[in-house]
Amino acid sequence: MSETVHAVPQGFKAAIGPAELAQLHADFAADADAFWLSQAKRLDWTRFPTKAGDWSYAREDFHVRWYEDGELNLSVNCLDRHLAERGDKTAIVFEADEPGEGRSLTYRELHALTCRFANLLKREGVKRGDRVMIYMPMIPEAAAAMLACARIGAIHSVVFGGFSPESLAGRIEDCDARVVITADEGVRGGKKIPLKANVDSACDMAHGRIDRVIVVTRTGADVAWTEGRDIRWDDVFESLSDDCPAEAMGAEDPLFILYTSGSTGKPKGVVHTTGGYATWAATTFDWIFGATDNDLFWCTADVGWITGHSYVVYGPLMMGRSTVMFDGVPNYPDFGRFWETCDRLGVTIFYTAPTAIRALEREGDVPVKAHDRSSIRLLGTVGEPINPAAWEWYFDVVGDQRCPIVDTWWQTETGAALIANLPGAIDMKPGSATRPLPGIQPLLVDAEGRELEGAVSGNLCLRSSWPGQMRTVWGDHDRFFQTYFTAYPGLYFTGDGCRRDEDGYYWITGRVDDVINVSGHRIGTAEVESALVMHPKVAEAAVVGVPHDVKGRESTPSSPRLPASPATTISAAS
Ligand code: AMP
């Protein structure tokens, strides 16, 4: 099979070069505890932890804890600690659905907005440990709402604004939330999304659990109102102090719950805690993107996904950088939207998903070339395996072969990236997330859990914990253990199939429970999809199994993340 290798483009100024990367790996190998404690120094702690990881994946002693005796507040780390030096620096650039209709907030302004939100939550009786649902468009108030929860120790659960009232109600019930923060409407691609009306339906379905609905004005639409329950943000704004003391949180206090579907069963409430999540989100943001004070970072993900949590809000803000919150879609008002916006705002680092890249590739080069894009210096991809053809297009056409591409593999469960190329230190191979980050110890196993060495395909597991690992499934700790730690005892099983090549690069082949079974061969859906989209007339592909009398049935796992034999490798690149 032929694999292209791309060296880091000349002229790219790397934050971490090969020597620094080698040193990080050496530091971890020499003293893991010291290594992890030194990463935690990126944050301000009111009590710095004395030890790093305390974990065991064994059934009889199963636990995962990080920085346990440390104390900190994440909103202080994202806001207060920057005020002295960066108070007037832009924290968030809000880019609305209509090009140019957004606004920017400085760190000082975002701090004030967050404090007001925190004071409202407190006034309405929200306490440390209470759950707050956030169902909002990509507006600065969404970030402020998350940070406000973190400030007072409430646990936020952001639900993507495209989800139905039923989904929202199910999540409200699962985590027993009493408060929802929403907007009157959302606007995406010129279309209105009835967020408040959806919340009203969800509240009905959630059997009166919700005591308060806080409504931010986005469009000014006339929405139905439940007196005594609904609070209009605009009405209370002036009455709220823009100063709110922050709670000192234990490192292991939950920060947020984020629901992920999984392949079977009801959505899992993935729980992330404060100190470990924050350390890993800040560290990986720093290592991978190397953003400086001169950068404007744009991750196109919605805050309803983990990528939006870690790389739109928490990672960039902890590191005191400027981050874009985009409330639109890639094809509105036209297919040049991303690049027009990059030019207008001066975006320097651009991070998106293969689906978006393929959708834009389908439209050809003209909408890209119509814009300058010279501000961009680094590109990124996340969310699924990127097929090599789309990677090459992203590199050649969008990045003009000037910009490295970081391919970041991770999961809701991992909090932040685990396998990714540091752009100045690792050569790129289109379609591979490349190598594990320092401190991360992946391995491949066969169906029986035997470790596979060398260049081989297998099931991707992790040998050891890292600070950003999820801690539990909300309300169902046993499900956490059963889902991730029973397939291969003593290991965390990611659920992904993977090939490792002769250079030690990792190639994710997709979920192993997402395989199609053809005449007894288990084939990763990503591999088939990648082959299909190589055809110039195919822009996007999703492979589904169809039962067949002769060739077999689609794979129907009986439990989530079914341990499976390694997916047969048919390579789209060969
Ligand atoms: P989620 O938890 O919804 O964010 O999905 C995580 C899954 O997306 C992973 O287990 C992978 O299957 C896939 N994924 C995410 N990023 C990448 C990537 N860079 N390359 C390959 N697969 C990815």
C-alpha cells in the first residue's frame, strides 16, 4: 500500500520541535508522577496537588482519581487569572450566522458576564453539585453559562441545540436537573430554531422537574412564557452584580456531564471532573496548537460536543487565547463562508471535522480560492478518520501546502486529544492521527485481549490512565466499568479498531461495533467510506449493514462496545 508522508512545511514556526517532544516522552518515562504534576502547573490552584494519578483498572480495586488533594476553580483559571495582564484582550469573537453580525468580548467583559450568570444561578437557589442544563446557540452567553456553573460549583450539561425536546427531556430526567438555560431562538443557515419552544416541550415531558428556565434573547422572537418559571435574562441583567466569588473546588468534584449516544442503550452521561479535565484540556491545547497571544483560534465545533467544551471554551480560555464561537454553518451564505470569515477575522488556526471538509471539497476549489486565507498558519481535523483524499485537498487547496494539519484522535470519554501530531515535531501521513501524545500509552489487542506487537491491526486500548479520563457514567458507575473495562481486563477499551504501521503511526479504522460483516469478514465502516469518497462524484458516504441470506447479517452487538476481532484491513490508499 502506498502512503504519502508530508514533512512539516518549511517556514512553519513550531511551538514544540522534535527535541522538546523527545524530552516530554523522556520525562514521562523517568517519573510519571512528576511529569503529570508539572503539566498541572499550567493552572492556578488554590491548593496545588501533592500527587498526580491514583487509579486502578482492576475489577476488585477499580478507581480513577487525579490530583485528588488539589483545589482550584476552573472559571478563575479561564478568566480571573488573566485580568491583570490580559483584561482587555479579546477572549471570544462571536461570529453570528449572518457574516459580520457578531461581536467580541474581552476577558474583562466575559468575566463580568460570567459573574452575572453565576449570581443569577445563586439567586435562584442553584448550589454546588446541582445540575444545570444548557441548551443554547453558539453565542458568548453559552460560554458564560458554562463558566458560571464552574464558578459556583454547579455541574453543567450542555445539550446540542439541534437535539429534540425528547432528547433534552431524557437528559434532564437522567441527571435530575432543575434549571435550563436557553435562548428564545437559534439561527443557523438563515433558519430559525425554536429553542425555547423545545425547552417548553421538554419541561412538560420531564414531569415538572424544571423549576427555572433562563431565556437569553437571540432573535427577540415572541415566545410562550410560563410565569413563575421563566426568567428573561435581559430583564434581570442590570440587577445582577458583575462580581461573584468563586467556589474552591476539589480536583475530583464533577465539572460537567456530557451525554454520548454509544451504539446501544440509552445515552450515557459522561462525567468529567475539575482538576484532571482542566489539566489535560489546557495541556493538549497548548502542545497541539501552540497558540500564542498573536493567534486567533477557530474550532468550528458546537459547545454541545466535547470538542466545543475542550477546544472552543475551556482550552483556549485557560491558556488566555482568543477563541471564535461560530453560530453558523459552512455553506451559508455560500460555500466560501469559512474562508471569508477567516479573512475578515484574521483567523490563524482553523480546526474542523472531516465531514465539513468533504462537503466543501465537493464544491470544488473556486469558493476557497475566492478568499485569501493567508492569515491561517495551522489546520486541524477531528471527529472521525479523515480519508486521505480529503486530507490532501485540505492541505493543497485550503492550506496552500503552507500549513501543517494536526489530526487529533480522541473521544468524549477522553476529555481531550490522546493521539495527534504535534505539528512541528511529527511528519504527517494523510489519514493517520499519527502518534500518542506524551503520557499516553495505547496498545492494540486481538479479540482475546492478547497484546499485538509491531505493524498490525487490532482493538485500540489504553494501558494507563491520563488526567482527562472520564470518571463515571452519571448515576451508573457499574455501566462505566462494564462498558470500558470488561472487554479486556486491566485495560481501557476505546471501542475503536486501529492499525499501527511500521513507523508506529496509528490509523483509526472506526468503531469496532461499527463493522459490517460480509461473508464472515468484519470490515470497518471507515475503510469502506474512505474508498467510496475517493470517487470524484461521491461527496459523502455512510456505510450501513444490510441483512443478507447468503453473505450474512449486519453486526448486532449485544452489549455496547462489543469486543470484536480486528476489522479486516482493506485500505483505501492501496
Ligand atoms: P465522540 O465521543 O462522539 O467524540 O466520538 C469519538 C470517536 O470518533 C472516536 O472513538 C473515533 O471513532 C472517532 N474519532 C474522533 N477523532 C478521530 C480522528 N482524528 N481520527 C479517527 N477517528 C476519530
